[in-house]
Amino acid sequence: MEKDLVAVGKIIGVKGLKGEVKVQPLSDNFNRHKNLDRVKIIAGEKELDTEVEKSTTVKNFWILKFKDIASREEAEELRGYYIMIPKAEREELPVDHYYMDDIIGLSVFEEDGDKLGQVVNIIETGSNDVYVVKSESPDLPGEILIPALKDIIKRVDLEEKKIVVNLPDGLLD
């Protein structure tokens, strides 16, 4: 997949006879489908650039109709494809909120400047996210789990690709 694209949904089935697809949303904003216009539909090397003609919801899914898809058979071929948009078209987040793919890969430093490692994953716990940091120092555990709390995360700088933290006592023990 292209680096400047992000997935907002995955096609998991078809609905009706006129080419509508059933989509599993991959966005925290369930109503994101209402603002989709031009999208890329991608699976592996296969790619289709198209327009969303109409969209609606059924239960916890989106039902989308694409301009270039006119039959159930054509829609069926899209099962498993991802609906992608340019990163620049993502919804703007509130201050101090970040997209996961922007956090993964950032270097993590303590306030005194010591480097702890790099964020390799994010665990969603329900109450707060936990950043999984792969340590680069033999003096530290191989993985450090850092709760994404305001008391701990002091600064996130996407331009410098770094996070500054103030770890509570005992977190590295």
C-alpha cells in the first residue's frame, strides 16, 4: 500500500444486485462514510480509483455504492479490498490526540534526554492506550510498556519524530 494512504474501511461482502458493498469501518468515527468522495480500493497489487455515489449504514456496517461498480458480480470481486484515502484527507483530531500510525515508529526519550527506544505497537486497553517501546539499550528490558497518560507523555513531536516521557518510579524495574 502507498505510504500516503490510510484505510478507512474493508469490504466484507455485497448487498443487493446493483453493486453495493458491505464495509467494516476502520475509523473511530462511524459516520466517516458520509464524507467519502474519491477513494482508492486496494488489495495487494490490485487497485481501483473511484467515486462513492452513495452511502448509508446497516447495523454496524457501511453500505457503499461506487460509480464504477454496477453489478453484484463486480461488487463481489471487491471482497477483501481496503477503502483508502490520502492521509491529508483524514479528519483533524483534537489537540493532543494522534493517529496510531503517526505514533508507531517514533523514538521515545526520557525528559533528561536518555533514549528508551522506539514505539513498535500500541495496545488499546479501553481506558488508555499503551505504547509498546522496543528498547535499544542492554540496560533496559527488551520491551517497555508505557501508558499513554498525560502524567507520563510530556510531549509528542511528529516533526522531530519523538516522544518525551516522564516515567513513574518502578516502571523500568
